[in-house]
Amino acid sequence: MRDIILIHGALETSDCMRPLGELLNESFKVHYLNLSGHDQKSAMPEPFRIETFVIELDEYIKKHKILNPTVMGHSMGGYIALSHKAFVEDSPIQRIITYGTKFNWSETTVSQMLVQLHPENEALVEHLKKVFGDNGLRLLASTQHLMNHLERLDGLTPLDLEEIDIPIDLILGDKDKVVSIEETQNIKNCLSQAQLHILNDSRHEMERCNLNALAAIILGQ
């Protein structure tokens, strides 16, 4: 049976990916990667960077002796998957699917996004405390730092993407207010085997995504 690794996004846990995994488990052996710091107990990784999470993905693949996996990532998870294929020598990933992955990390864009992630956002803070306990505010601060420095430290360039020669499915919800079609199309143009899909009636969050339509793309239906 084929292996698929599901990677959650920022300020999430692998639990966000389990409803999708349940739709795939008859065709794939489903793996859930929970990134360090994204739970109630573990310390924040140092440094808290895409590069660190790429290493964690690589270690997971090697530990479980996974050959030629498909990797599906939500938001930041998709960025991690693409970065693994771009930067890890002999990366065994044979296909990547991203949902709601953001590629425009300019200073202006980041400033706009950070407004939504301010510690004075009471609803956000309550949610993070519920999911991550005492780690919630630390994770928020670490994520803000990652976003502020992503383009300079870990940004994927057109040259990086041109080196990726496996099938890529870039998937975006039609009601996504975080990621634009334009930035996703720009990335598609850099990839030699990429397809862009728009999911109807779907927002950025996994729980507000048309999971059946997403699963159908992954399954090639």
C-alpha cells in the first residue's frame, strides 16, 4: 500500500488532518506528522524555522523507512513538503499536494497577517490555550517570529522550485482569504509538473474545506 504523510499547518496539530486521513486510509497507509512545539508538552524547537521542520519530516521518513511517499501539507505543511524536496539531497518524496499554502511572504503581506495573530485577539488566545495549554502563547510568539523571517531565511525561490521534478498539486479554496490565486499561479509557473485546483465552497482552514473534493484529487478521481 502507498504511504502518504499528512502535515498540519501553523498553530495546528495533526488532529486537524485526521478527518482527511479517514477518507484516504483505504488507498494509503496514512501517517500523521505532528511538528515539535505543536502540542501541550514539548518545548519549542530552536530554531523555530521551516528548516527545522524539514529536518523533522526527513527524520520521520527515515525512522519509519518510508519509500517514495506522497506528502500532503496544509498551509505551512505544504511549504515544508516543497522545501524538503528542494533542499534535501535524494529526497524520496514522489508527489506533493498542498492545500492553502502561502508563498507570498513579503514584508507588507506579513505585516497584514500579523495583525490577525496579535496576542490581544482574545478569541485566538482562548483557542490556543484550549488546544495547546500553557504552550499556546509561546507557540504564537514563535510562529510570529517564523513568519517575520521566513522569506529571508527559508524562502523558496523560483530557482529552488525549478529543481523540483515530481507531480505537484497546488490546491486552494475559492473562499480562502489568506492565500491568493495569483501567488499560487506564480508558483505553479515555476514548477515543471504542477497543477492548480480550486475547491468550491472552501476556506483556508481544514475544518472549512470540502474534504471529499480534496480527497478525490489526492486519490486521482
